[in-house]
Amino acid sequence: MNSLRKYFDKIKPNFEEGGKLHAFRSLYDGFETFAFVPNTTAGRCGTHVHDAIDSKRIMSLVVIALVPALLFGMYNVGYQNALAAGQLENATFWGMFFYGFLAVLPKLIVSYVVGLGIEFTVAQWKHEEIQEGFLVSGIIIPMIVPVNTPLWMLAIAVAFSVIFAKEIFGGTGMNIFNVALITRAFLFFSYPSSMTGDDTVWVSQDVICGLGYAVPDTFSAATPLGDIAAGATALSSSFCDQVVGLIPGSIGETSVIAIALGACLLLWTGVASWKTMLSVFVGGGLTGWMYNALGLSPLDACQHIVLGGFCFGAVFMATDPVTSARTEGGKWIYGFLIGFVAVTVRVLNPGYPEGMMLAILLMNLFAPLIDYCFVSHNISKRAQRAIKK
């Protein structure tokens, strides 16, 4: 680290005022503050308390929490390929993992190149510091799309979401909608056949660099929620496979165990709100139980929670500190309604088997109103206590 620090100090004069690269000052600041925690806090003095960790470190912790789900997703891509080709008994663990790695890596590269490229350009144009928010969005986006999503579609969707769901509102910390979910929503409504319209979108079908297997054209690999939406009364996969994640689905959303590991890190470090996270599961579980008891859904409460993107959304997107409710009481209402809306959409709209994306985006819209109601209530109570005194 000392050699890296010396290198940054050596090239710093080139980026300062009067240096030959001073036009790229914000780019240098972005890389420097990513590599090293700044040794200064806000320039203004006052009563505000400054935390010992900056937002870049918070984003880095979220990225680390996402790694287990990402790694398992890579393995599952290879597993589903071998299963669809009927070659599972001949496939090896590392062969399946590296196949999935090669299938997912281009999506990660496109996501970061397009997203960070736009953010760097905007920062240079506005002469501002490069924001760190896309560090998380850039890794989440490839994890919430099918493995066969074309790269050009992904690039267009990322560009749209960064510009119209983030930069147009003022950048990191100003957006009202989750950027990764806007990317998925753009893909879903613009290219529905490449997102859910064809069962083959969930399984990689070609050989990549000599790894994997060519899948026959006659194979079918619908997600469990897709089967239920199509009229099935029972699931073909076991509950164990659903928890482990060995089922078709978006790249990083299938494994409850991998997602739980990330959730433990976020809760232990205090990065994510346990109130928001818990209330999402409570809302989804109670709603799933209600619909199952009324005979409206063949899935019980546990299956609604472990299937689809419910767990991933509850842990990594509902808890987004920018777009979620910020009052302590509001977090309970915000999370509960996400769980309720997600399961309700699944059950009552057979044309839309996965409701988590819509639920979170809808509650992103209502989060400021929820906070406003709680703040207004607290102000009213304090005013009444002041009058009594």
C-alpha cells in the first residue's frame, strides 16, 4: 500500500491546477479516494457528527456482501447448462463454475464500463467529484437479469437508468428510484421476450471457450414462479434446491443461503437497516400465508419468500439508504408494504410472475410520503408537549 500511496503522490501534481492533466482532476480524486480513506471530513464546522467511515467504504462493504450470491450465480449458470444438456453426471464443479464465470463476466464489464463511463463524463463536465454509487449498482445489474440477456440490450438499459434515474436528479444520493431496478424495468418493458417471454432466457445454451455444452433446441427451463403463472399446481424442484439455489432464474437471485451470508455482513456492520429487511419478510410471509389459506395461491409463505428475487430484493435493494424510508417507524411500514405488494402482484397478476421489482419501485415513490407522515406526527407530538409545559 505504501508503494501505491507514493505513486498517487507522484502523479498528483499533474492533476492539480496548472498541471497538464488538470482537466481530469475529478477522475484522479475518484481513484484516490477509492483506494484510500480521505483523512479529512466536511469543511464546515457545526453540530453534525461525522462518521469514521465514508460512503465509498459503505459501498465497498455492500459489494463484498454481494460476492457470495455472485459466485454461486456463476456456478448455477454452469449447472443449469449441464442439466439442460443432460451432461450433469459428466460435468465437474470447476468446469461449471468457470463456464458461468465466462458467461457472466462480459455483463459485469458492460455494466461498469457504460455506467462508470457516463458518471466519469458527467463529473468532468460539471467539474465535480466522481460519486461512488454505481459501485453497487454496477454489480447488482448483471445479477438481476437472465444469463442470455444480450450485451447491447444491457448497455442501453444501463445508460438509460444512469442518465434518467440518477444523473437527471442530481447524481448519487439524489435519485428517487433504485438505479438497478430501473435498468431491469427498462429491459422488462422494452424487451419482454428477452426477460421472461421465453423459458430459454434462463439457461446459457452454447459452448464458451471450450467449456460447457451445446443445449438441444427442445429443452425447457422455466423458473418455478413461471411454472405457477403458467397454471402448474406443484413445483418440479424440491424445497432444498430452491433454498440452495439450483433452479433457473436471474444470475444472482436464486441462492437463499448465499444471499443470507451477504445479509449477515450488512447487518453486522450496520450498513443495512434490520427493520426494513425484517419487515419485508414479515409482509411477504403474512401475505403469502393469507393467499394460500384463501386458496388463491398453491405456494405457501416459505415458498413465496425463497423463490424469485424476493430475498435478493429484501436484502440488497429494499434497504438502499437513498431510495428507502429513513425514519425508524417509516422503515417498518415501507418494508411491510414491499412484501405485501410483491406477493400480491405474483398471485393476482398471472402475466407478471415476479412482483419484487414493481413492489420496490412503487414504494421508492411512496418512501418520502411515509417519512413526511412520521416526521409531521413527531412534530405535532412535540408541539403538544411544549404547550402543556
